[in-house]
Amino acid sequence: MNFVLSELKENVGYLILNNPQKRNALSAELLSDLIAGLEEFERNKVPVVIIRAEKGAKIWSSGHDIKELPRTHRDPLSYDNPLEKILRKIQEYPGPVIALVQGGVWGGACDLVMTCDLVVGDPTSSFAITPVKIGVPYNASGILHFLNRVPLNLVKEMFFTAQPFDAERAERCGILNHLVPSEELEDFAFQFAGKIISNSALAVAVIKEQLRILADAHPIPPSAFERIQGLRRHVYDSHDYTEGIQAFLEKRPPVFKGE
């Protein structure tokens, strides 16, 4: 099964999430297909890529495939995690990557959308980052993706409450570049990509890389980074982390103890 479909329309590349039976959960297989699609478009010098779910999707993606997260005593979001690989690939792609969003975007998929260069959505789109629901300590690079897009107080609200921001609020706070009626969304995204393609692809690629470097230019001392890792380790070695994942798999509310 192809978990991601690839299409090319007048020099605009489309990568379509294609596992609706599992709500496009970000399994290792789906993420591998997504990486392969971006690599193929890069080899063919496709200047703009649009990542989307199937037309009219109720769920754009449900986020991490929880069954693939380590149960305990391992970092669930390490550098070599498939999700971390695709986020870096999107950032490094030599041209804009646009998320076209219909339906709910949850958990790690919300990070994926935040990492895209531009986001367009319709009124059905919503965005929730949900690691606290299952006791997952989110990593520093992922939090930075949100800080680079949304004001700090709203990042705190998203992470602390795990509640979704609806489309109107997402547009107001900068998650969405454009909020478009559902019936116009596909044409709008294609025309939006066309406006980019009409410019110098080389200049756009270089400016994207400059912006990436500058956005990541938040130097911290090694001791601070080690402190962050220690804080995260305290969580993924905890009862709450094990309980959160087990409760999700058993489809019951978790019983967190704060330890």
C-alpha cells in the first residue's frame, strides 16, 4: 500500500496522505513514504510542494501512531525518530512546502503543519498539540517550531490544555496564512503556489534557507540544553508516561500520579 500518493500538476508537487482507515496516523511507513516523495520532487527540482489529505477529510492526520512509541525508558522523540526526520526534510527542502488542511490536525501532525512554510485551510480545519494527554515530554526542536509561528502565551495554551484551535482562531494567531471557503480551497492553494513559482526559484530557496537559519538562531549554553534533556528524561522514565500510552491503547482515561 502507498501511504502517500504523489502527483505533479504544472510544476506543483502534491503529496497526499493516504491512510484514512487509520486517520492518516504518522506511522513509520507513512513518514517514510512522505520523505521519499519529497526526495523525488527535490531530484526533479519541483519548486513548490503541497502536502494534503484526501479531499474533504474529516481528519487531516491524527498524529503519532501511538503503538510505535517506546513504552518506557527511551526518548520517544529522539533525533532519529521518523517524525523528526520528516520535519528536517521539510525545513531543508529547497522551496516552499505548503500544508493544505481540511479537518482536524492532532499531536505530531500539528508539529508537521507548523514546520511547513505556509499553511492554508478551510473552516473545518483545527489544530491541537496533545502530548500532555498521554504524558509525552515534547522535545525542544518541536516546541521551537511553535514558538517560531505563534506567540508564547498561545503556545503555552496549546501545550498545557491540548485543546484544539478552530480555523478562525488559527488564522488570527498566525497558524493559517489563509482561511478559505471549502469549495475554493484547492484552487486557492494551486494559485497560491503559482504566485511563488512565477518568481525566481533560486532566490526563493535561498531566502527560505536564510529564514530557517535565523529562526533557529536561539543559542543556549550546553548546560541549559542538558537541563532540558534532563527534564524530558524525568517524564519519559515516569509512571505517567507509561500510564498515558497504556491508557490510550486500552481506550480508557489515564490515571496520572504526577510521578
